[in-house]
Amino acid sequence: MKAVIQRVSSASVSIEGAVQGEIKQGYVVFLGITHDDTDDDVEWLANKIFNLRIFSDEEGLMNLSLSDVKGDVLLISQFTLHAKTKKGNRPSYIYAAKPEVAVPLYEQFIKTLKGLLQKPVHTGEFGANMQVELVNDGPVTIIIDTKNKV
């Protein structure tokens, strides 16, 4: 499981011109699920994101978490995070999980993160063509891969 986390001051996702999800301060999380991801990956990654301290404190140091700033999460499924680009110029997505594997893990990720946040997780729609707008605050962008925990 791979996540690209962007600290934002605002963000939204639209599908066919209609806003599906919208947040103010928080994270936009682009989530890619691969064929061998498990429940353990969901738990580990959700906890890592929830506890990540990348908001500035009163001294300007990145020392505060989502809960410290009462931030929100906009979660976007993105199979392209598992693109294989070593050969040729057209990416291969053979490592991206098929929907029958990815959808249950995606839904479990939403549920787990919602439980940690104690509030809704805003989302796009799995498999949809989405337009994401965000104001990256900093900019701060963090990439986490559950296959590289150490």
C-alpha cells in the first residue's frame, strides 16, 4: 500500500462537475493498493497517517498531528501509484490490485481512519474519473509505502 500525503489548507474532489468531498485544513491522501496488501497494511498505514506530525507548532516546527489541529482527511484512491515505468514509455499497472481486492481494503482503510479521527473521512469514488483541487500548504508532501516500514 502506498500513500502520498499532502498537507493542505483546503481541497476538494469532483466527479462529473459535482463536488463529492471537500475539506479545509488537513491531508489529501492519495492511496494506491497492490495485490498483496493486507489488513495489517491498512492498520499500520492508517495509524502512521493519523499520528504523522507535519503541522507547524507555535515555533514554526512541524510538530503537530491531525488531531492536534483538528484537521480533516480527503482520501482519493489512485491505482497509478503502483505504475511500473522501467521499460518503455507507457506505464504498466500490473502491481495495482484488482477491484475485488482493492475495494474491501479501501473501505476498511476509510473505516479505520474514521475510527482514529472520530469524524468522517471525505472521499472521492473508487474507480471514478475525478478532478482533485488542493492548496498544498508548505508545500509538504510525504510518501509512505507499507512495504518499506523500516
